[in-house]
Amino acid sequence: MIGMRTLAATALAAVLVGPLQAQEKLVVDIWGGNFRDGANEAIAAEFTKRTGMEVQFITGGTMDRLTKAKVNKGHPESDVTFTTSHVGYLYLSSGLFEKLDMSKLPNAKELFPVAIRSPYHIGLYSYVYTPAFRTDLMPAGYDIKSWRDLWAPEAKGKLGLPDFDPSHIIVVAAILSGGNAQNWKVGIPLLEQLKPSIKAFYQSDATSQDLMKSGETPIQVLLSINAFHQIEQKIPIKVVIPKEGAVVGIDAIGITAGAKHLDAAYKFVDTALDPAVQAKLCGIYRCGPMNTQAKLDPALAKLPGVSSTTRFGPSCCRNGKTGSPRT
């Protein structure tokens, strides 16, 4: 009799506990810090509300995650990947993204055309890389009106630049030298002249924020999302749009090739493209939406580098209203 009771109890436990143990999570590969937190609050929470499926984030730097994805090709750790538009092309050229079935993404019909980065990845929001500086660590009255001010004596030994993507300053140097992104080599002499200004290169968003917070690089070519995040932390930073404009970027999302939860991955991406989710995400990040129906707070839309129309022009972003995506 005792044996039968034990057997019955074991069977009952298997029935009750089994489904909980078997419940799997959607795994999303993304940057850490405020990027992970914002995606969790705006996208993952809504996805879980709609589907009942929880989301697990794995985090890291842009290029570190790409390298890890290449190592894990064929047995991926994630179902969905966040990255920058241009690094997204490295994912797809390496066979790391699924080709998207747009019929499974109904919210994609409301996107700005520029959001379709490729048949494999879709833009989620826009921002700018632009000069920013600590107002408390620079002389009274200091300002940046032109990108050329980064070459000025006042910037000597104070400038921080990203080492994972030098395209911003390369394009700027080309434009200041009378060229453009296509004939960027004309800017090489000007880039060499920038060396005295450079104090450090940062390797990630976290390093950028640390260097700005410590004051080691009180001037940076800075991702606007990071700048606004630190301003909220009461760090006195001024974000400027130089007269030549700022360099626009678009972060994107793709479904990992060989995703274990393919249907759920499509639902997650479509949730991320929902206009209400887009508005919430951009409210957290202080960025521009990709969905034409997303309604931004008017105060947010006025911030430097926040585009509420996403009508991008030929080279740069002027006053936060026009510009060209990084590709």
C-alpha cells in the first residue's frame, strides 16, 4: 500500500511540476545596462503579458556578441538579437540571422521605409552620435558649434571616441575636408591632426559612461541615448548638434538563425514594433521611433538628435530632424 501511495505521489508531482520545469524562456541577446533594462520594461514585459512566455536576456558588447554568435553558429544561445544596423550586416553575411517572413510581422506595415535594414534585420529606433561635454569640467562659456571644435586647443587631451566603430569621426573628417562617406580617405590628414585631442577610446557603452562620469574624457563623440541616461543621473552633460549635423544610427533586431523558439521570436519582434511599445521604449531611451504611428511626448521630440519623422537626408542629422542612417 505504501508503495502504491509513493508511486501515486510521484506521478502527481510529475504532473504538477513537469509543466513548470518544461516551460522555456525566449532568450534575447542585447547590450547590458540601460539598454537591457529598457528592452525589458518596454518590450519583454508586454511580450510576456501577451504570450505568457518569460524572457531571458544575455548581454555583452556589440563585437563580443558577434564573435560569440559566430562561435555558436549552428547551436545558438539566443532566439533574438539586438545589434546596430551595420553590424547586422556582419551577422547576416555570416549566416547568423533568419530571413524574415514579413507576413508574421504585421506591425512592420507601419514602419518608416528606412526601418527595413535588410531582409534579415529591422530597425527599432534612431539616435545620433554627436559631440557632448561636461559643463562643469570645461571653462565657463565653452561650447561646441562645429565638429572642427574637436580639433581646437580647448579639446587637447580631453576627447573620448569609440574604438568599436570609428565610422562617425571618419565621415566627419571627410566632410570637413570636402569629401563624403564614399571618398572618406580625403579626411585622413585631418584625422591625423586630431591625435592631440584624444585622451581615450572607449570599448562599450559602459566604458563611455564611466569615462564621462569620472571626467577622464569630459568631451566625447557620444551616443545620445547614453548622454540622456547620464543626464538623468544628474551628471551635467550638454549634448550638441554641430552646424554640420550629427551622425545618425539605427539599432536593429533580428531573429537568430536556428532559433529554438521561432514562432515566439516573431511575436517578440512584432511586439517591439508595436506603436505603443515603440513610444514607451523611446521614452525610456530618449530616441526616435521606427513606427510611423508611435506618439512621442512633445518634450521628448524636442531633444537634440531625437527624430519624430525619420526623414533622413544625404549625410547628417540637423537639429535632430534629418540625417542618414549608419550602414
